[in-house]
Amino acid sequence: MSIKTLLETNVNLHTEKKGGLTYLSWAWAWTEALKADPKASFKVEMFDGKCWMDVNGTAMVWVTVTMFDKPMTCQLPVMDYKMKAVLKPDAFAVNTAIMRCMAKALALHGLGLYIYSGEDVPSDSDVPRKGDSPVITPRGGIGEDLPAEVKEFLLELAQSCTELVANGKAKEAYELIKFQALEGDQEIWLSNNMDASVRSAIKKAKL
């Protein structure tokens, strides 16, 4: 397998959505890396004996992936669901960031790189993609068990979209929702908290 093949690999069926980001499954990505180069390896960079770099009380992890005898290093902050750096993150949050950073470093070698460039699928790919429409039909009761802080974030997002639509910027509202890469219940709860006219305008903007 070549770098060109990695660049053209459609990874959409192996992604997960958390907060405002789309992540490639690290386990699947590493499997593909080993298929492409059985000698592939990755290294978590250390800082004063720690697997993360302290940045004013928050943490940044660094991972180097070597493929085809070429090392590529990528960094990623330890973040919460709002894409905000976490103050004094615990071990679980650091470990999660490390594995996601490894998948991101693989993108530097070509696997899933198109995700970071904002494309839906790589050029020359004919593999079916996951549905990615952020506009859905609201359903009562769905999403009511979401954490309070998630609901607060979604209410702010709904207000931002409402204001954009009111100013004739429905396309921007659609792109804003799409950028968040929300999960199913989050999408439904967001939709339930927007006026029907706003939902309609955003739906038309995606066509």
C-alpha cells in the first residue's frame, strides 16, 4: 500500500463524533497503518517524565508515527466536549487525547487527511459515506437525558443559528451545525430547540 492509496482511502465509516470534532477510530486506523507498513510504529513523546506537556495548567500531548521510515509528529490538546482545553486533566482524558493524537498523526501520512481539510470524502473515492446531514426532524423526549452543560452548549448553538438565519445567513448556520459534528441525540435536542422556520431555512440552505 502506498501513500497515494492512504490519501484515497475513505474512512467515514470508521469515524466517531464527539462534541465539535470528528475522530477517526484509532484501532481501525492503526490496523490500516500496519497493513500499509508492517514496520509502522508510534511513540508518545515525554516531558519531564510525563506523557503530556503542561500549558498553563492544561495539557498538550504529542505523538510521533513512523511509516515508510518517515516520522511525523502531531500534537493535540486534552479537550472537553466543547473543544476547550481541560484544566488539570485526569489520566483517562490524557489517554483519550493520546490515542486521538495518534490517529491525527496518521493523517499526516495520508490516512483520513481529508477530514482535517474539511472535505466529505477523498477525491477518487467511491465508497459510500456516512450520512452527514445536521438537519433532522425533531422528536419529543429525545435528548432530555443529556448533561446540563451539553444542553447549555446546544441552546447557545440554537441561538447563534437563529440569529444567523434572521440575518439572511442560513448557509452559515448550516455550516456551523455541520462543523460541530453532533451525535444523534444532540442533533435532535438542538432541532427541538429551534423554531420550525429556522429549521426549514437551514434545511433549504443545504440543498
